[in-house]
Amino acid sequence: MNAPVTARVQREDFDLNAEVATLSSGRTDIGAVVTFSGLCRDEAGALAALELEHYPGMAEAEIARICHEATNRFSLQAVTAIHRYGRIVPGENIVLVVAASRHRQAAFDGANFIMDFLKTSAPFWKKEHLGDGTSGGWVSAKDADDSARDRWSKT
């Protein structure tokens, strides 16, 4: 049986508790639910907002592909992954991953796997808007994100 996967890209905020409730409602096969919520940081007061752009259609497809790979690899019972786009100010949600499994370790591993691949494979771009009204430019990919993703090829 294929585990249900929800993959969304949306402008509006999400409700972590509502998403967990939807994913787990009526499911007696789930023994663990792990959530990760990524928030916009203020970068020590320098950042006014992040502007996230995505490749519509392709972003959703890539998130779904990553989630399906995680469900197969870690025997997850269900997954929800939501990534926001648009202007996001410090303290607001950017991304949510909910991984459900029979046992906790699979849920933890699945959520980590999904985030490591979302950071490096999903077609999103981030532009910084600084507190002084100027643009900080586009955020470059980080070597640490690639290293986190690459560790999965060794396991």
C-alpha cells in the first residue's frame, strides 16, 4: 500500500496542529508523528523579510517525489510537506514536514531526509529584504546543505 502524501506550495500560512490532525485522523497504524517547522529568522535584526519564489508545478512535483521516496525508504505511514512562497517576515512559518510511521526512528529519519532534499532539490529561490530598506540579494546555496543531503547516499 502506498502511504498518503500531501505536498503543497502555498502563499498562506499553515496550522501545524491542524495538519497533524488531518494526517493522523482515524489512523490506528501510526505510532509516531514527527514535525519540523522552519521559520524565517531575522538574522540578528538585519532582515526585514524573505521573498520566496518557486517554479509552479515543478516545485510541487519535486516535493511529492521527495516525500514518496521517503515513504518507501523509511516505511512511513503518511507524509505532509508544505512550503510557502511570497514575502515572509521573521517569525513566520516557511516550511512544514510531518512524517508519520509505526515507530519513532522511521518518522525522525523520514522528516530529516525530506528536509535535507527540500533544501537542495526543490526549485525555490530566496531573496533577502534588509531592515534598512535595501535588498540583500538572492541567498546562495550552502555547502552544509549539500553535505546533509549527501549523507543519505551512504546509508
